[in-house]
Amino acid sequence: MIVDRALYVAGRRAPDGASPSEDLERAYAEPSGFVWVGLHEPTDEEFAGVREAFGLHPLAVEDAINAHQRPKVERYDESLFVVLKTASYVDRDEAVDVGEIMLFIGDHFIVTVRHGEYTPLGGVRRQLERDPSQLLEHGPVAVLYAVADRVVDGYARVLAGLDNDIEEIEEQVFTADRENHAERIYRLKREVLDFRKAVTRLPEAMDDLRRARFRADHDLHAYFRDVHDHAVRANDHLLSLDELLNDALHANLAQITVRQNEDMRRISAWVAIAVVPTALAGIYGMNFRNMPELDTRYGYYVVLAAMLAICVMLYRLFKRSGWL
């Protein structure tokens, strides 16, 4: 559906026309005029009027409706088609919710198509409208920059959430508890991998935008270079998080191995202690008539005392060596 539609002249919002086509005609009549149409998960029928009004390329329209694209910049005739991946961190689920924003940019229009519940663009529009002279008066390319900047800012919040959870895992792995944290580590690795797919190609896309030529009376290359730098840092940060999770996984497996070895040593020590009375009892349990000490008055007590003494000695030896 269409979330908002507006005509801007010299950066200021003008009264809307009856249709996107009418707004576009008025925008062409003004050197600084352009139309901004925002949509959220439109259907083919909902997008049909916008496609016809702005002459959007069918292939780009298909991508915008179906989503599931990677970050990219493509040129169709006199317009650009840009795909950005949005991200939000759901802390209670330790999950990265990835969405998409597609943008069609022409000399006198910009169409934004958003997929996903997070990263709404209403705040971007209001922020630009509050100070038109700063960016909005420079046309659709300024909107493109503002949207890209908002998307990359969202990455920082996701990275902060992942940082906190990975710190928790590192602390838990080296505690005295005997839990296996491999499942949580693998789950976070999957989220980091999905997030990396969204971010990996973004620096390249931002670099393409920085080099692209737009109709604008203001050089915005520096702005796109700033977004490009933030995207590169986010990508590098994700690589370091993935390495931390690998280290945590190896440490967790090492801890499990150590605990298993400790358990085996304890079991072996108790078995060794139990062997002594078992062996003596087995010997004296044999049904032979002539066996030493059978006729001794205190032989039974002597054997019990010997069993106890040997078991205590073995227990102290194993305790001293750390096996118990």
C-alpha cells in the first residue's frame, strides 16, 4: 500500500495532486520539484499505478514486489534502482530480522518500497522536512542518502546487540557450570551469517552510488562516502564477531573435553578403589576346603580392616593427584 506521497518544490512540501501522474507533471514544471512516493509491501495491483506514472522498468518492478534481493545498484534508462537490506535485532529471540528497501530514483521522482516491519521511513521523511535547506532541497538523491544513512545506522544497533550476547556467551563458557553452550553459539553464528549476507555487498553498492551522476546542484559524494565507510566498518565488525563465535565454540568444545576427561578420571579412580574389596571378596568367596586364614579366629576382621585401609590409601592418593 502507499504509505505517503508528496510533491516537493525547493525542498518544501507542496499540496498533493489527485494522482502520482499529476504530481509528476507539476514536478517537471519546477526545476527543483520532485515527487516522493513511499510504499510498504505492495501487491501487483497496488503498484500498477505507480509503475505507469513513473515509467518504471518491469524487471526492477518485479524485484521490488517480490523482494529477496541483495544490495545492488542498477541503471535502467534514465533512472536508478537501488536495493538496501535493513536489519533489526530482536534481543529476546537473539535473532536478526532482515528486511529490504528498494528505491527508484529519477531526476524528478523517488519511489521507496519497503519490505519488513522494521526500519520505517516516516521518521526519515519528517527529519528531512524539518530542515529542507540541509538536504531535501537537493532533490531525490538527498532522500536516497538519508534512507541509506538510516539503514546503516540500524546496523550499529544490531551489532551492539550481537556484541552483548557474545560477551554473555564468553562469560558462560568459562564459568564452572557444566552446561553445553554449543546450541546458542551455533544459533548466533547463523544470525551473524544471515546479517553478513545483507551487509557484505553494501560497501560496493555505496561506492557505486558515490560515483554515480545525479541531477543535483550540490555535491553529495562526500555523504555517500561517509555511508560507504560506515558500511565497511559494519562488515569488518561482523567478521570479527564471527571469529569470536568460532573461538567461543572451540573453547566450549575444549571445556566439554576437559570435563569429560575429569569424569573419566573420577570413574577410573572409583573403579580402582572398588577393585580391592571386590578382589579380596572374590578370593575368599571361592569354595576350596583348604585356604589360608580360614580357621583364624579374627581373620574376617583382619580382611575387612585390610580392605578399608587399602581403599582409604587409594582414595587419598587419587585425591592428592586431582583425580577425585
